[in-house]
Amino acid sequence: MSSNFSPIKELPFNISFNEFQSALSESVNHETICEPIKQLINNTYHRRRDIFISIRKWVDIKNYANKDHHVVKWELKSNSNELFFAIGVASRKKAAADIAASLLLEKVNLAINFEQNISGLPNYRGHCYTWPTLITFLNDPEFSRCLMNGLALIRQEKRDNFKTFYGLKELHKNYIKGTRNGPLVVDHLPTGIENKYQDWRKVAESYVRSTGRRDVLNVDAALIYIIMQLRDSVSQDYGSPGGDSRLFYRDLFDQIEKEFRLKEINPFRHFNQVAMKFSYNCKCGAQNEPIDLEMNSLTVAPKYHDDLGVKSLQEFLESSLMLSNQTCSKNNDGMICNEPIVDVSKLEFINAPKYLVFTIKDVIPASIENPKDILMCSELKFKVGQTNHRYELKSHGFQISNDVQKTLRDTEPQDDDSQDGTHTCVMIKTNDEWKEIDNNKVLEPLRVYKTIKQRMLIFYRRID
């Protein structure tokens, strides 16, 4: 814990036997996140004093099954006098305190929306294409939990094996810190920084001295570190300004998945990975060939032929069109077929991740005659087994032209906005209101897209 704050006084309490048994059962089955007490006190209580007015801690010891068990209870009180508490039980007091703090963070994150200080990001070098992914996820408590779980997995590993993951963790830390009191303020841009990637600190010193806004530059440095890892590991294209928001999203999470293959687990697997199974036929002779597949996004054409009956993203989810680019994986005498699959059947989704992510193709396929618009639903139903999960439209990134005659703030939506655009913006829902993010500016939206457009990146968040 930070030494900037006074330690929390421990208060005695006498837990009832029934409450103890319940807490013991919950503690045994709980997966504690990394540094939960630090997160609870520094990142939640002190960071959001506009929401919480007090934090308290109680301790007790119970003898059960001829063993002493430490019991710790954490409590947060909101400014509306609502109490949030959790109890941890373990053989050591520190472990019990960690469990209780981790459980309390889960409850608070589910109950309270922490997006009041949502912010854009500095765009010194044409990296607006990263905003749809980063602004959406950096403001989500579940994303923070994934980072903490990832840290717990690799605590004893070499950092060099997880460079992209650590870059993302550093970006998250600096973004949260920099937006503690409101959106990031980007003014008096440091001269020449748009031409620098590695040596950003030397270029920016005059900016820091004149504004005192080192938080903005720390965010920028963490972002550029991630970009450089993608340049070295994925594509040299990341070494130059400009890019595609859909490719950045896929490349970022594909690279993190590669880094975590050493641990045989991806901390984001249940965050944005869709798992499914199905059968297919192929002209190579494969009949009802079964396959399991995981994807971090579902690819959609901007429009479909009316005969396919796909008029919305909901109907797309209920079809097999997302598998139209999949190829046959059957091994024929040591050679993988790789021909396009046909006659998909028995499609079943295996999990319901926190996010469903849709990437919209660049162009409408030439084979589609009389293409029809696809509705971007405000909610989706996603069936796993016999359960229908609900997803809410959370955000979408889109591209617009940034020439003088056609700016984001003074033109109505047009069909070619996403096709011909060169600047990426984000529409995101926060506290039941939509905001439009243009670089570091948080604006009231003037445009609303009801149908999907070329090159969009769309995020739906599970709400059940």
C-alpha cells in the first residue's frame, strides 16, 4: 500500500457460526486477484472519494475443525449510505484480508459504474486507430481484473516473454492515474513529438515543464511501447503513423495470446474469446467433420443479400455466415486441405464472453446483388446451451474523412463515412449516455449510426 495514506485501523468483531461457514465456503472457492488490498484502498476508495465516504476493516479468529481460522471483513460505505462488504477466511490473516478485499472489489465493480471520468487519449502521431479498443477496455473494471489475473500467472516469469502484456498493464495504470480527476488534458503539444517513437522523453521535457502534465506523456509512452512491440512481432507497418482499428484489435490480443502460450492460459480468454463447435462438409470428401474454434472477433460484411434473411446483427449471430471464411482442416495423407468449408451444421456456442466484438469488412462482396443494410441492434441475445445471455451495445469505432470540408462535428452521417474516412473516432455508452470521443476530446454526439458501416469495430458487453 502507498505510504501516502494512513493505515486502516483493525476493529474486533464476532462473526456468527452460520456467517463463518458461508464465508469459509466462498473463500475456499475464490480466485484472488493480484494485490487486492492495494486496489481496494488506493485505486477504489482513495481514487473515488466522490463515491465512497469511508472504509473499515474488522478481524476475528474462529476455531473450526480443530484449527484456527483468521476472519477479515472489509466494508465500503457510499455517499448514499449504501454498504458494500465482504468476508475472507484463511489460515493466515494476510490471506484472509486479500480474499475479502478481492471479493469486495468484485461486488463494487458489478454495482457501480466507474466511467464518470471517461477520457480520450493523446493523438500525437496518428494513432487514433487504437482508440476503439483502448478506450472501451481501459474503462472497464473487468479488463482490470484480467490484467491482475495475468500478473498473478506470470509473477515468476521473465518480463521479456510478456512485453505486450506488460505494456498494456502500464498503459492501464497510467490512464487510470491520469484520469483520476477528469479527462486527460492535451494542450501545448511538444514540438516534434509526432516524429519520435522511442526518444519521446527528450522531446517532451519542455512540455512537462510548461504544463506539469506528465500523466499525458506517461500514457503516450505506454501506448508507443505497445505499438513498438507489434511492429517487432507482427508487422513493420506499426512503425509508421496510421492504421486499421480492426487489425490493431486482432493483432493486440493475438500477440498477448502468443505470449501466454508458455503458461497455456490466456487471461483474456473469457473476456473477448468466443468458443464454438460445429460440423461441415468439404469437396475433399470430409463429411460432417467436427471442429472446435475460438475467435476474438466475428467478421461481418457491411451488407448482405436480402435472400439470406440477415437484416440485423442478431440474425447474423443466429446464422453460420461468420464461418464463411473458414477452411477445411482435414489431414489428407499429411497435407491439410485448406479448401473453403460448406454445409455448416450443428453450430453451438460454448461460452458467453464478457464482450462480443464484430469487425466489419472493407467492401461489400461483389457477389451480393441488391445489398441490404444491417441493423446495429442496441441489444443482442446470445445462446449458450439453453441459456440466452443479453449483450448491450457498448461502443463502436468508425472512420470519417478529416478534410476541411467534412469534419466530425458539422456533418450528418453519410454512407461513405466509414469507407473513405481517414480519422478514427469512438462512440461509447457510459452511465446510460452516449459520448463521442475524438482524440482526447469527450463530446456530446451529433451523429448516430443505426446500421453498420464499412471498417467499423463494434463492441457488445454482456449485461446478465
